[in-house]
Amino acid sequence: MLIFLVGYAGSGKSSMGKRLARCLGVKFIDTDAEVERYVGASIADIFLYEGEEYFRRSERESLERIAAEWSDAVVSTGGGLPTWSDNMEWLNEHGTTIFLRRSAEQILSRMSEFGRHKRPMFRGKSDEELLRFMNAQMAERESFYAKARFEVECTTLSDSAVVERIVEYIK
């Protein structure tokens, strides 16, 4: 079974995805890493030189390659991937979707300087500016994330408890 983790940037899709994949004994795949590998450039450079439309098309192509190649995997999706075109519907048709919900405050508190720097949309903002930006963008994306088959409210759960909750749901 393909398990697609969706949620805002920094919500724990990659870290939880790796733990979940180990727990289930399946491959872990990060769509951002797949796009970078396939295109041969960092996401920041893709946005800078090719634009968001090209990046979003590359994300979708990566999803399609993943689904064609793997029948069992945990897939961490980019935070904006569910909002583009019919991606959320596609994810629901091709696997089990799980929305990892976290507050902007918790995401910011968990994020390292590297995590903040590697996300171009987060660069150069004070904590207050970043919280406003994140809350606004999370509100815009909520209706897409809410289409997931299962939601885990991660704010009050440990990382281990999040993985346990997902495993319970899958079984």
C-alpha cells in the first residue's frame, strides 16, 4: 500500500515518514528529494530558474513515477503538492492519505536554522512575520489537506505516538 503524508512544511512528514516506513518495513520516499534528483537541481533553484509551474509539474511526474514503481511505500509529499491541480484527488485514488496537522507555533519551535533556510518561502522573515505568513498559508491550504482519508493532530502527541496512531489506522 502507498501511504501519502500531507501537511504544511515542517509538520513532520519526512521525520514521521521515515519512522513509519521503518515500522512497516517499507521504503520511504520524499517527493522533494525525488524532484531534486530527477531535475538535477535544488528546489530553491528550480523555483528561481524555472518557476513554480515547472516545479509543480515535476512534483506530479514524480508522484506518477513513484506509483508506477512502488506498491508499498511511505511517501512524504511537499507542503504545496496537495494544492496543485487535482493532486489531492490523485493521492486519494492511488493510496492512503494522512494529514499531519500541527500549529504554526509548534512548527516554528521545532524548526532548526537549517530547516528554515532550506525553505525559500521562510527565509528573511522574523519569527512574527513567519508566524503570520504560515498561519495565512495554512488557512489557504486547509481545504486541500482536509481531503485526506485520515488526520493526526500532532500538536499534543510525541513523534512515537504519531507513528503508533498511523499504524493503528492502517491496520
